[in-house]
Amino acid sequence: MHRKEGYRFNAEYWYIAANKLYPEVSLDEEQKELVAHFLGT
């Protein structure tokens, strides 16, 4: 949600908490990648 609203600082906090890197792709692309990952496609 923070990323969607443009709050990069807060979004980065949660990516770090999840042991993930802040994505370099657009939010739309990240969402597509997540859906594909969880659907196994």
C-alpha cells in the first residue's frame, strides 16, 4: 500500500522487514509477477 501511495521510505521498511529488495519494476509489473508466482504460472 505504501508503494502504491508513493511513500517509498515506508515501503522500503516493509520490503526490508520481509527480507526482500525494493523492486526496480513498476508496481503493475510487480503485481503481475506476484500473481504468477502464487498461481504457479
